[in-house]
Amino acid sequence: MAVKPRPRAEKPRNYDGRTRVEQARRRRAHVLELARRAFLTHGYGGTTLGAIAAEAGVSVETIHKTFGGKSGLVRAIYERGLAGSAPTPAPVRSDTMSASEPDPRALVHHWGALTAEVAPLVAPILLLVRAASATDPDLVALLAEADEQRLARMTRNAKVLAKRGFLRAGISLQSARDVMWTCTAPELYELLVLRRGWTARKFGEFVGKTLETVLLPSSGPLR
């Protein structure tokens, strides 16, 4: 009697974990972008998680689990904006430039360009948070945290200028920090871009020129 060959066992499918991670990343980014548009169009109080979930094609429960509710969603939008729009996060690019750029004027204008990139993503959200913080304690905490983060970043930048001998004589570390903190405030973006109609590029050039004029020694043109 002929022996029947054993059926060949199917090889287990190799599950590509990277594909799943990438799909989750894209879905998260999609939810955040839809939520950002909704918040800026309808305000914090006028935006519901149900509406965001329906437009994104996910459940409200998924948004709660992923972001921790409405205020958590706003926080995630803010944190994503801090990275800027390039593949390398803006703070990393700033630190790299701070460590390698020999020309102080090129450095502060680079900071101005980064401000022009990040401010349109972050400032409107912080202004939204400021307006809604009266009714949500979580947003009060986020607003204070954002303020402290920006102050810490400007303190580091001021220390770079001081350590490398770039500061104008008579400008203290604290004054340099405060000037940069003011130039990157969402309120300044609100005044010049949202209310006076400046472009983000013009705003960034203004920030760079202000830092150059106020903080750096007078000298010739950029090298």
C-alpha cells in the first residue's frame, strides 16, 4: 500500500510589527490633525470627542485610551507642534546649530527661522488653551508647563550665547533669556501674525533681527 505523503505544514506568517507601528503612527497623526482643525475652528468648548472620533473613523474610547480625553488631546497636539515640520525635531536642530555655528548672527537668525516654523503649529493651540483654561484645570497646568518649557529653552539658548562670548557687553544672561522668551511668546505671534496679518516668514525674520540687534555686538555683515 502506498504511503500518503504528509501534508506540508504551513509556515507561520511573519508578522511585520513595523507595519503595525507605522499604521498606528499614521492613525494617531490623522486624529491629531483632525482634532487640531476642529479645536481651532470651533473652540475648545465647541469641539466634542464624538465629532472628532466620527470624522477620524475611530471610537471615542480609542481617543480616551490613546490621549487621555479632551485635554490630553490638546496636550498631544501641542507636543507634536513643538517638533516642527521637518523629520528632525526642531529642538534637536536648534541644539546642533548652537554647538556648531561660528557666526552668532547666523545662529540667532536660525533661531528666528525655527520660530517661524514652530509658532504657527504651537501658538494658536496655546492661545486656545489660555482661553479655555478658566473652565479646565488640566489646561491651566498645560499652560504653566508650556511657559516653563519655553523659559527653560530660552535659558539654554542664552547660556550658549554667554558661554561662547556672543552677548553684547552689558547684556546679562537673565536679560538675554527674557528677550528671547518674549520674542517666542504666543502673544507676540498673535499680535503680529494673527492680528496684523504678517506671514510666518516675516515674523521669523523679525525675531532673528530683534535678537541680533538687542543681544549681539554691532559688527559687519553676516559671514
